[in-house]
Amino acid sequence: MTGRELSIFACLTDTMVAPVAPLPPVRETDAAPAFANSLQAGPRLNALALRGALLALEVAPLALGFGARLRRLAPADRERALVRLDRGPLAPLMKAVRSLAHLHYYGDAGVMRLLGYDPDAVVARAAEARR
């Protein structure tokens, strides 16, 4: 993935997840790099489709009359643009991207720990159970 695509995904994740304290901002998690790793591990065609979807979502606010690309909009305008996209023909795409944003944000080890889930403890318990 390009830096631009990672930035678009981070922007979408920030808007869709909208974390508030004590949860960290998206930029302080591994959400975007984890998404890039997921794309690299999956089928190439899927990765190309998702990368194209990110680019389409970046320019969609222009087509909706917001006057700028997604990353250039103020947070409130970003949210309004995504709500409009949720109600249109891109709704299935929005649902998929929203799911990926949540998966990769809440999959960050620091976020999981803040929410009371310790993945290292789970692995340790599993290893102990196998012994």
C-alpha cells in the first residue's frame, strides 16, 4: 500500500470508529499498518479491490458536493459525507470498510488491553493448558 492509501484508511478509521479518551487516536495504533499487512497476506485481487475502494471513498465527497476530498474535510463534514455514502449505492462498500476499520483499530494490542483483554495472558493460558 502507498502512504496515501494508508492515510485514507487512517482517516476513514478515525471517522468511523471515532475513538475518545481513554482510547488512543488512530495515529497511535497499528490500525493502518495492520490493514496493509492484511491486504498483503490476502489474495492480490482482493487487495486491489480494497485499494481502489479507498481511493473511491477519498474522492466521493467531491461528487457529493462537499468541495474537497475526504482527508481535506473538517471532521464534522467527513462524518456527514460518510453518512450520505451509507445511505446510497455505496452502502455495502461502506459496511465492509467500516468492519475493516473496527477490526484493525480494536485489534491493536494497546486498545485491547485498555478494554480489559490481554492477548498475552490468553496465549499463556493456552500454552499452560496444552502442557
